[in-house]
Amino acid sequence: MKEPNRVAPDETVGGGPPPPIYRKPNGDVPRAAGDPLCLPPGVSSQHFKQFTLRLAELCHEDNVTVITQSEELRQESYLEPSKCHDMFHVIGKEYFVASAVVSPRDVEEVQAIMRLCNEFEIPVWPFSIGRNVGYGGAAPRVPGSLGMDLGRNMNKILEVNVEGAYALVEPGVTFFDLHNYLVENNLRDKLWIDVPDLGGGSVLGNTVERGVGYTPYVLEQP
Ligand SMILES: Cc1cc2nc3c(=O)[nH]c(=O)nc-3n(C[C@H](O)[C@H](O)[C@H](O)COP(=O)(O)OP(=O)(O)OC[C@H]3O[C@@H](n4cnc5c(N)ncnc54)[C@H](O)[C@@H]3O)c2cc1C
């Protein structure tokens, strides 16, 4: 247990080199060409290359990005959130970084990616949009994990049921999207969305992370 009045070493606040305890897994292994900034724990460069080749076969190469340069850790806005690192990092910017980010196009691809990750023993960090800013965003808790950006291609409103007061949505649907749907379909006098402070987050992402809004119910009939 942490000693009560011990404060974090200066260098962990504001982006200096992390102390040894925070060193990245595989951090000291020299990187080969094309290697990610951070390999998954216990995974060799060769093994990771085979994995990403199979992943691109599964999901198409346009939906797979290997994070190889620190320059790629530049997305730092709520509107264009990073998909691979913590925009408000406390420990070094390059610590909680995904090795690669995959954007599946449907449920079957999600299932196939999970089977492949089990086969290659690659940890996975799923997220919907990555706007959980201030709480890590899309940054994986295990450095070098595969980030799974579920909201990029899966962003449809599948059903809104007035009778049951529910909506069936894909991970990429934001509170703004759902609100606009109610407006465009003249449902605002029938249904009411339970919105957190910021409407740009994913309805599903906020729900799985136990979000709270300002009404006692998610979708309420007035
Ligand atoms: C200024 C500010 C105010 C905020 N106010 C509120 C508020 O009033 N109420 C509130 O609830 N939140 C609030 N938040 C937090 C945040 O806006 C929401 O939680 C937001 O919806 C999460 O972003 P996201 O949908 O992009 O989730 P993501 O960042 O995509 O996901 C959040 C976490 O949930 C998990 N996750 C997400 N999607 C999936 C999935 N499909 N499968 C498995 N795991 C998944 C992941 O572990 C991920 O780390 C606030 C944040 C800020 C910065």
C-alpha cells in the first residue's frame, strides 16, 4: 500500500522520463524497422509483424494502423481525439500507447479479431470514440495493447423504439447523433435522452463506463 503522504515524483507530473517502475514492457529492446513505438508485453518484433499481416487480411489494411512514430501522438483535441495515447497524460506521453489500432467494420470482424488476438496473445483495449478525456481516453492500460476503435466504422442507429423507450445503437453513435435522430424523426415530444455534460461521447461508451446524465432514466417518456 502507498505511504499516506508520499507524493508522485516530479518527473511523473508533466511528461518527463518515467522512473524505472513505469518503464514500458519491452522498452529497452532495440526497435526493428516498422516496429511499433511500444510492442505488446512479451511479444517479439517478428511475432507482431505476423500478427499485423493477418489483421490486415481480416479487416483490410485501411483499418489497421501500427503506431511507429512519436509524431503520431499529436491528436490532442476533443473533436479529433487521439485513438492511441492519453491526451492528458500524467506519466510520460509515450507510456500508455497502443501498438496498433484496428477499426472493425462489423460484429463478425470483432469476433475474428478477438480470436486472432487470443491466437497471438495480444492484449486488446476496446473503445467507442476515445473521448473519455481526463480518464485516459483511448489509451490502453497495458502499454502495447491493440486498440480497437469500435466507433469509426460501426456508427449506425439501428432502431429507436418509442413503445419500449429504447434505442439500439452501434458504438460510434454519439449523444448528438441520437438527439439529431429524434429531431429529424419528430420524436422529441415522445423521447428524452439522458445526456452527460458533453454530447460528443458515445452513448454505448458512456454506458459501459457507467456514465451519468441529468435524468433518472436513459430514455424517458414525459
Ligand atoms: C469536461 C467533462 C465532463 C464530463 N461530464 C460527464 C458527465 O456529466 N457524465 C458522464 O457520464 N461522463 C462525463 N464525462 C466523461 C465522458 O464525456 C463520457 O464518459 C464519454 O461519453 C466517454 O467517451 P467515449 O464515449 O468516447 O468513451 P470511450 O473513451 O470510447 O470509452 C470509455 C471507456 O469505456 C470502455 N468502452 C467504451 N466503449 C466500449 C465498448 N464498445 N466495448 C467495451 N468497452 C468499451 C473502454 O474501456 C473505454 O476506456 C465528462 C468528461 C469531461 C472531459
